[in-house]
Amino acid sequence: MDMTKNDIIFIDEIAEILGISKNTLQRKAWRAKTGCPLKKVGKRLLAIRSEFDQWLREYSWENV
């Protein structure tokens, strides 16, 4: 599968969607607790849009 720019979502947009800070997204403990599908590529954190959208639909926010 070829990835395009539209298939990737960066932490700026993720933080805005979730209503949390980029610093929170960068914390390994938060990512482990929530299972947020972020990937580290070099020094950047990003997600594949389809994986993030699926996680967002399925994640139970009552646990946070």
C-alpha cells in the first residue's frame, strides 16, 4: 500500500481532535495507558489516519 500525505496524521492535529496537549501525547505512559496508535518516525510522532480513526471509535474514554 502506498502512503500519501492524507494517510498520515501528525500530533498537532491529534492533540486538537482529542483536546489535549502535545506534551500529553508525547508521554509514553499516556500512550501505553490509552493504546493510542502513535508511531515514532525519527523525532516525530505520527499516526496512520485509518488506525487512529479506528482507535478513536473504539477507545473507552471512561478509563482515562
